[in-house]
Amino acid sequence: MGHLKETVLRQDMRPDLWVIVVGKSDDGSLEAARETFSDLDWVQVLPQESYAPGHGHKNFARGVNDGLRRILELEAGRPYQYISKIDATVDLDQDYFQRLAARLDSDEVLAIVCGREGFTDAAGKGVPIQPSGDEIIGFNDNRLYRRDFLVEMGGYPISISPDTVLLVKSIKSGRRQMVDPGTSYRDRRLGFSKEGSWKGYFEWGRGMYGLDYHPLLSLTVAVYFGVRFRPHYQGLALPLGYFKAFIDREGKIDDPEIRRYFRKERLVLVARSWFGGR
């Protein structure tokens, strides 16, 4: 918690209000967070209020919505233009919020913006920037959102892969989204250890099934990342996760627009942007 506090306090542009939501835990995380931030009157620490069985992303999304609701309640006639969501393990560049806000200031059609992602325990290697301008891959989850966009969407989606869902909703509504290459953050988790990488790709495959990815699209993504990034065998985890979700008859997202995008539209877009040079 101390590291999280430090990375936000050193920002060139600090938030006017910071809401920290702590999930269910018996290790004293809530009390520790309240103690860590007790000297800052613009920070509120809340316990997550609602939980649901099923996919972990849905519980995470409920926690994000708890925080979003509190922010909207406290606006007091002074609505914020932009709302950010960051993980507790990140180390942000000092200009992270400032650069992302400047991007939104300069483009009214832009709804979502994030910086580049890296992992401090993986020799500087992280999730790659979008392959050949791809509109989904490469967007990480530590973003700045236009407030009105989130409100229009009804808040943070309670669904599988909620951040991906918001990207698609932005695309389909005619808005823009971008990765700003001029600022970045490092994640201190071992996201690219052999075990962590395999698990990450496996869960990605499960999420693809839940979003109703076309099976060929799942295989295409697996081949692309398996060939391009080491260790190459990790690409196998993605279709295995997809197949496991199929065998277990896991639920799919109840949103026709999202399902149509991943089932019918995205395979052609990926073929063009990744392999066609456009």
C-alpha cells in the first residue's frame, strides 16, 4: 500500500478524489489501507460491498463499480471530466495522469486512453503495443476514461473481461481509444514468469470463450503470440483455456453486440491488421 500511495503522490497531476476499494480479505488489508491513507482527506478507502459467484472478473467489476458509485455520489455538482482506474501493484511514470488527460483534452472523440505497460521483474518485457494498429490487443487496464462515456455505459460492465467490453463499446459507438507511447508504468507482479505467463494465457482463453470469440480467432491469436513471444509454448495455453471453458459449459456474455463483434467481425479485422499490413 505504501508503494501505491507513493506512485500516486508523485504524479504531476494528482487526482482530486481517490477511492480505493479493498476486496474480501482476512489478512487485514482493509485496516492497513485505511491506516496508510489516513493522512489524506481526499482519499477514501472502502470495503467491496457486493460479490457474486462465478468468473473472478465479475467480482472484480463489482468492486470497481462500488468505487465509481462513490465518486459519482461525491461529485456535489462538480462533475469530474475524467475517471481513472489503476491496479494496486503499478509504478506509474510521474507524468502518467497528466499526459493521458492532455490526450483527452485534445480530442473530444477519444473516450479511453492508457500508457504503455511493462513488468519490472521480466527484463523490461511486457504486453506489446497493438500489432499493426490492432484496436483491442495492447490496451492495458490502467486507463483514463472520459466520465460521460462511463456514465453512458451504465458504469463498469459486470461481465467477463470488462475492460475489453468497454473497448468494444467505445469502438461501436464511434469513439476513439488509444495507447499513448509517451508514458508508461511498470507492474511489479511476476506476470511473465513461466507459471504466470501460462496461467495468464489460459485465463485469456477462458475469457475469449465467454466473449463468444470465433474458434478460428482464438487459434489465430494463439499462433500469433506463440510464434512472436517467448516461451513459444505458452501460446498453447490460450486454446486450452478456450476448450476448458467449452467443456465446462461456462456462461457467455449476455450482450448481442459484443458477441457479434467477436464471433463475426473481429476475425476479419485481425487478419487485415496483423497479417495484411493494414
